[in-house]
Amino acid sequence: MPTKIILAGEGGQGVQTVAKIIAVTAQRSGKNSSYLPAFGVEQRGGVSLAYLQISSKPITYPRFAKADMVVAFCDRAIPAIKDFLSKDTLFIYDNSVIKNKSLEKIKNLINNYLAMPALALAKEKLSSKVANVVLLGGIIAHLKEIDYQEFEKTLLEEFADKIIKKPEIKDLNLGALKAGIEIAEKFNKEETPFSGIEATEIKTNFSKEKISWQRFPEYCKGCGLCIVRCPTKALQFSRDSGFLGNPMPIVTIEKCIGCGNCMQICPDGAIKVEKST
């Protein structure tokens, strides 16, 4: 029987990259594999799915109704993966990102799970950009029939162009991969309950006389273009995270002149500036 895996997250979290690495590595290890991406028109901000199958026999059709392994990268993935769960499914999720409120919706469907603080670990020890590779490590730990060295090889080939420009990317990704495997191998359900984080209110509105500045966490990917464009240096990165888990900008409203440069440069419509006369 093929191993059926579905990955789900926000567009921009590297869901498709992780899926591609698994599919290619499986083939290199002598297995048959299929990989079917499924996402909307949004390059970032939409839910991104990846259907994977790995088998020693031919795979006749890339989609399936129930999965052996479901991997959730974020809150918005939960509704998308709910129907793929069965009593035998291994549910892997980032418990430093996904909220308890979301997990409550599927709690009765989960018998076997692996909670991984992928983003929290990546931020603390590596880089938030490799949180998806930490989750990849958790998946790899449950694919015993595939050679780990082949996973390393495929991973480095996938990021070869970036590594040439920034050699440190190699160690960051290999470190994230090994960290994910270590978490999975040491995981104990008795010590780690099925839970996530509590929802926290993030301040989004800032104002002073005649000027209001607003940010939208559901759209901000933390690119920092607004910070670069601000003529008064009123913007800086905060500890608050946007939908991809990256730091969002925050305004020192006393410095803001309401020019709107940040709103105009934002590629995702994550900032709104209003100035009254």
C-alpha cells in the first residue's frame, strides 16, 4: 500500500518545496512517488495543499480521500485537511503557530500526533525562514524506508542557487532538518499534550491627530519594504508576527507624517494610512 501524505499551509510557507523534496528523494531511493500541488491564484496568503504518495508499486492516481500522514503548517490549514483525517492518520503540526481554538475543531478526530514547535525553534536557534524544513525533518523521521543522506542531497540541490549567494543557508537548512528529526524521535505524547497556542490580540491601529496608520497581520509577510521606504524612519520590525510567522512592522506614530509611502510600496496591501486635512 502506498504511503499517502498531505501537506497544507499558507502560500509562501514553502509547502510545495517540502513536497517536491520528499517526492524527488523517494524516487532517488528507488520508490515510486507522485506529487500533486493544489493552490489558488494567490501566490501568498492562500491555502496551499500538496498531495504526496510513496510506494514500491505503480501509483495509479495522485489524489486520495484519507491520508496516512497530514502535516499542518498553520491555522488556515485546519479546515482544508479535516476530511483527510482517519483514526490511523499521523497528524503533524506546528504547535508554536496553530491556535488551540483551531485544534479543538479536529480534536475528536486525532488519535496519533506529533507536535513540533517548528517556528519557535527556527526563530530562536536558526532563522524563521527554515521553519518548514524543521517540519520536513518531522516527516522524514516517519519515512524510514527512504535514505536520509538522499534527503540531504535533494535539500541542498533545491537551494543550490541561494547557497551560492549566501553559503550560510546550507548550514541553516541542514540544522533545521536535523532539529526536526530530533524532535520527532524524542516526542512523547504523555509529555506533550495535543495543544497549540492561545490566541493573542495584536494591536493593529495607531493614530494621532489627523493621521491614522493600520496594519493587517493576515496579509503582512514581513518583507520590510515599508521600513526601507519610510522617509522619517517611523517604522521598524516588531515582535508581532504576520501570517507567515515573520516579524511585522510597527509604527512610532509620533514620527509618522502620513505620506503613505509605506502603503504604496506594500505588495500585499497590508498597510493603510489615512491623513485628514
